[in-house]
Amino acid sequence: MNQVPYDGSGFDQDSPPKPVEIGKEYDVEIQETSRRGEGIARIEGLVVFVPNAKQGDKLRIKITNISRRFAEAEIVGAAEEKSETE
């Protein structure tokens, strides 16, 4: 088994790399609402909580925090519409 050397980041080495990065923006669709009223989107299976969003919203979000099992983001604006030719 190949072990990755400890990089000092404080993350558990057994946790897989996350599909998002803090500060990066992503286009998502809010799929459901949490018990706390936040919108929930998923990026490659990772749950992302988005305050002030509701189910069905298509948004551009910016990741603000990443924890072991989920991420948090803020709304940047509406998601960019993709053309039929893409």
C-alpha cells in the first residue's frame, strides 16, 4: 500500500480527495432543502450546503468551507445557461 506523506494540512489521510476547492465557483442545481433551511446541492456526490437557496434553484456558488463529509458555499449568482451545442 502506498502511503501519501503527511503534508501538514491536518486532513485525515484516509479521506479521499474532495471534488471541490475552497474559493472555486461551480454551477449547481439545488436538489433539496436541509432541516436548517439551507439548499443542498451535490458535486460528484459531495453534499454542499448553500444558505438562502431553495429546491430547483440553478445557481453559481463559491465554496467557502470544506469538512470531512460536506462543503459549504455562498451564492455568487445564477448559473450560466449552457447552449444546446455544448
